[in-house]
Amino acid sequence: MDKPQYYWNEFDWERFFRRKEKFVLAYVELLERLVELPEGEELIMNELTRRFGAEEVEEMYAFSEDDDEFTDEDAMADLEDEPEPPTTFQPEDDDEEEDWQEPEKEILDHLFNEGMRHLQRMEEQFRNILITLEQAIQGWCNMMSSVLPMDKRTQGLKILFFLSRVSMNLHSCASEMSISRPAAVIALCKRILVDLNDAVGQVAELSRQCPPLHEVFTNVRERLVTVADEVADFLCACRELPTADDEDIPF
């Protein structure tokens, strides 16, 4: 990308996460093949560079929360060199100035309080998502170990795989929220919804294949749909947050 991550929109983040996923898959593949060889890490790095290019490899290894910090040193230097602004004089009538400032202060206070209430609702939403998902994962693990037929274990593992991806991306959301990157959170929520949809589809297929367990699978599916609805609501709430072009409001 030719712009700092702070200024990325959700589509920039979507492209980055897709690239990152391909990179991680390639790394894991090479790790399994080359890790036990002499200088295995160097061989892995060389192969990754051959496949993706040196710039891409450097970006993937450098990606961290600190990448969000962007300071244009030249711009800061220019600001320091700027002349002092001309002297401003107080209006003759101080009471008139106070009357003018009071409505503006009330508006700013109102906007701030509304923003804080919005963030508190989002925090509560996110906690509910984590709790509901954790219950769904624990319930599914219990089902796999107790009632799921042996010939359906492969499908059961697929569902667990999708749920693990959901959990991973939710924790990534928490990291991105902590450093005020709503665009990244939106992109992650989209990926979460895709994995939840795949998991719901697999559960529905198992329910069709195992009529005696239909009610149990229905309960699991309904819980996952609840998680998806909550994630969709959370995504919409993220869209209401300021972007890089607006005034910063931390999560």
C-alpha cells in the first residue's frame, strides 16, 4: 500500500487480510517441509521472497499494532517553521463572547456524551458476542465427543475449523479496537460473517443427514445465527464511528 495503515479504509484492509492469509498458508506449508533442514528458516524466507517478492514479505513480517503510528516528520518540521499567527484581540464586550461560546460548548459536550454512550454499547455488544460464541464452541466440542456419529466427524471438524477462525478474528477485532482502527474491525467482521455462514451451512447439512439429532443441531444453528446477528449489528455500529478523516475517538 502507498499510504499508512491509519488511512486505510475497510476495502484496503480486506485486501490486506486476503494477502496475509495467503502468505500465512504458504509459510505453514514451507514450515512443514523445511523446518527440520539445516538453515530451514533461511530457506523458508528465500522461498517466500521468490513467491511474494521482498516488499510483500517485509510488509507481512513488519505488520503489527505499531504500524498504525504514522508521523510525517517533514510536515511536523514545516509546522515548526511556520510564523506565529497574528495577535488576536478580545471583543470589547466579554459578556457577548461568553454568550457565543456557551451554545458551542453545550453542543460539543452533547456530542462527546453521545459518542461515549455509543462506545459503551459497542463494548457490551462485543462482550455478548464473545460469550455466545464461547458457549457455542464448548457445546459443539461436547457434541463431537459424545453424540456425533463417527462417520460425521470430518464435517464436525470443518465446523470447529470455521468456529476457530471466527474466534481468531474476534480477538483480532479486539486488538484493532484497542488502537482505534474501525475500518480494520469492519473488514474482520465481514470475514467473521463468512465463516459463521459456512458453519451454519455445515450444521444444517448435518441436521438433514442425522434426523435423530435434528433438535440438537437446530439449537446449535440458532445459537450461531444469534452470533452472526450480533456481529452484523456490531459491524453497523462500527460504521457510525469516525474515520481517519474525522476527529479521532478511541474505542
